[in-house]
Amino acid sequence: MKGTCVVISPLISLMKDQVDAANDIGLRAEYLNSSLNAAESRRVRGLLANGQLDLLYVAPERFALSGFMAALKTIPLCMFAIDEAHCISEWGHDFRPDYLSLSMIVEHFPQVPTAAFTATATHRVQKDIIEKLHLRSPHTTRASFDRPNLFYQVKSKDNLNRQILSFIQNRPNEAGIVYRTTRANVESTASFLSAGGINARPYHAGLDSHTRKENQDAFNLDETNVIVATIAFGMGIDKSNVRFVIHGDLPKNMESYYQETGRSGRDGEPARCLLFFGRGDIPKIRFFINQMSDEAQRKVAEKKLYDMVNFASTNACRRTQLLAYFGQTYGKDNCGACDVCMGEVKQVNATTEAQMVMSAIARTDQRFGAGHILDIVTGAKTARIRQLGHDRIKTYGVGSDRPKRFWGGILDNLIVQGCVMQSDDQYTVLKLAQKGQDVLFGRQEFNVLEQKKKPPRERKKLLRAKQEAITGDFDSDLFEQLRALRKSLARKQNVPPYIVFSDRTLREMANYQPTTPDEMRAITGVGEQKLKRYGEQFQSTIRSFTEKHDSKITF
């Protein structure tokens, strides 16, 4: 297409990587944003004015500047491509007022095609995008939301930092992201992991810009394995070999969860998505929802939180639930890649246990918080219980034969399933909902999901077979040599290693061991530009390896 394609994106931190990747395959690309100094900005504007750019990346707020619009009208344009288009919709999970200025594009440039892209639009958000951007009978494509290489898993919180550490220790040298909701939690988890021998760094808005950039670059350049971050991190990440994403806290909605888990496994190879949640997550999110001044937006946020909680607590295929949220039918009884389908959890009847906890809440007039209720059920001998006379009520000590952790899990489930509500007061107290009263008085059954300690052997085999089907067989020693070469080339160019080749491409090379240009062309991710730039160096490494090990495979 003749002319410049203008790409509108809110991801300023990602623009440099996108431009590097475009230039690496032979496109003339630049970005224009607030990170450039005056001289750099003039250089880019000069290239744009002279028609020397195929791609120009800009942030949406630039369209509010009349001078920028006027400049665009003087040059040949081939397309406007609006990324993260859900940001224009108030029904979306990440509404940004700056995006509303993009509605003028079609009016000012009626002859230039306009395209909008997002990975997280429900049908309602899709309709809103079309209306807000004034798109004219657009061709609409909804690709599948299914990411078959991602394994979805949910666990109850139980000494969270130790749970996270244990998970990562079982995956040495793998890259991953750990999401926490607050800066303090980010710092504590990152410190705990570092003390446990994990190469982890924090990322949040409270760090100075130099430290944030340094930590993000270290992750992109494979110099650190794990980033512990708030959701401020990730919007600028396109790293292809992220092998796991852990949510230490419940995301506020399904769109955020899908987007954040989708930062793993972008090379198509297996990745794990682990979500931890407990009773404390829900009131924290509700607190922020209650701060919203717009009642309509508040109701939307509450509905989205309910959908997220339902996903985490329902005994049904995680993938089926996730796709259904976005209006897609999965169509299989077993996805083979979530904890429910793989038998890592089972549903058990816990009606009696639920009645014990709710009885304690009722007999204390629904005036106390979780800690005190659990002390009553387990028969704790605290001064407060004696002072209030709660050691004399019928429910005191009924659960003393089981640890407090078990009863905490029952209470978590009661809250998640809407049987018990938490007040939004300064001192959170527990109250029985109508559904809880139905369980308490035997009108309704109460079930919980219980983690199995070890999946059956045949299920482990099935999971292993699924992973091998995605990754294929490959020589791990050759793969490590190719990774070292990739890292060396990336450092010389000052770009992330995945810009050179993804892990998936290197694994195919380590499997098929191509030593000629034609053989290299058959490898996923090797186009003519990359073959010209890197082909001989990778072929040489492979030839040396095969000669030494006499392991050449017939291609």
C-alpha cells in the first residue's frame, strides 16, 4: 500500500519494541511520543513529511492536537490502525477518555481506511467500538479467543508467597510474570522470591522511571527470569517466551484476566496461568468500585467482578467459561488444559461445615469479622471470646478437630458463592445473604472445589503428551547454544532476544537442524529478511553442532 500507516496505541512503553521488530523485517517504522526529545521529534516529522515511513506509531492523545491533524493532511496515508480499541468503550474494562478524540478520524480522513483491533471485546464492546469510531459498515472479524497452549488453574490462598515460590522453584530458568494488586505486595513478594533464590525484580508506578525501565529491560533481555508487578506492567510487553503468569490476587474482571494471562505462551508453546484468590480479594475490589462517581460504570464494574468470582469458583471447564464470557462456544466436554478437566480439583459436599460457620455468624448477631468467627468455630481461647461470652454459644469449638486454615477455606467459598456478604465498613463484618440462609436451614446444598494432592498418573501422561504435541522433540543442548547466539546478536543491536527469533523458532531449529537457506525457510518465523540477516550465523552454529555430535536429521 502506498503511503504511511498510522498506528494508534496507548502503549508508549511498547512502541520502541514494535518499531525495532518492524525495522528488523525491512519496514521503515518510527514512533512519535512524549519520550522523544525535540531533535528526535523533528527527525521523525521530517521522515513523515517526506513520505519515508511505512509505519508511524502514535498515542491517542496526539489527535487532540490540531497541529498534528493538519500535518497528517499534507502527506499520503494508506491506513489508520487503532490498537487496544476497547479503550474507547465505557463498557470495556479499560476505558480511556483520550480515545474519544479518535472519533474525528473518519470525518477528517474519509478516503483513508480505518481499522480497529482488540483482543478483549465482548459483543457489546465490539458494537460500541464501531459506533464510537463512526466506522462505515466495516468488515468485522472475530478470531477465536481460545489459546490452546495455555493451562488455566485456580488455587485458594494459603501462605501466598510460599505458594508462589514453590511454583516457580519447580520451573527453573523459565520466564514469568507475577501480578499483585498493590505496590507493597509487589515489593514483599519480590523480596521473598529473591531471598528464596529466584532472580526476580519488582515493577510498579512507585519506582522511579529509571528503575522501572531497567527492570523491564532486564526481563525483556532475559537477564532476569521473573517480574513481580502491578497491572502497570505488561501493557508494554510483547515477550514471546513467557512460560507462566501468576495472579496473586483476584483480577477485577475477566477482560483483565484474559489480557494478562495472554502475555504468556505467545510463541505457541505451553504456558501455565495460575490464579490464587481468597476472601480478602473481593472487598478490596469492591472498595475501588464504590469510589466510582458514575453509577452506570459502577454497576458495570460490579457485574464484571461477579463474573470473575464465578469463573474462579465454578466446577466447570475454565476454558469453556472464559470463551463463553466473550460469546464463543468451546464445543468440547474436556479441554485437557485446565485444573478442572485434568482432575486436579473435585467437587465435594460441604453443607454441614458451611452450616457450622454460618451458625457462628448468626449466633453472634452478624456483628463480627472473619478472624473472630473462625476463632469461635475452632474453639480458640482468646480474651476477646471470653469477654464477649462467645465461648458459651452452641457453635463454639464445633470445628476444633480441623485446622483454622480448613475453616478459612470454607468461609472463602461461602463469600465467593454469595452465601455470606462482607460489609464495606472500615471494620469488615460478615452477614448472611438469602442464599446462605437457605443453606443454613437445609433448603439448599453447598459444594466446594477441593484440590487433589496429585493428579492420577494417566492424567499426567495426557498433559505431557499434549505439551509434547505442541513443542515437538528437540535437542536441548543445541537449543541452549542457539539461545546464546540469539542473546549475543540481540545485545549488539540493543533489542530484546525475541526480536531476533522466538523460542519456538529456536526449538524448531534444534529439532530439524537446518543447515541450508532452503531448510531455514521451512522454519516458523524465518522470513527472507531474517534469513538474510541471521541465517548464516545460525546455520553455522547448527553445522558445528551436528558435525561434533553426528546428529544431522534428514530435513
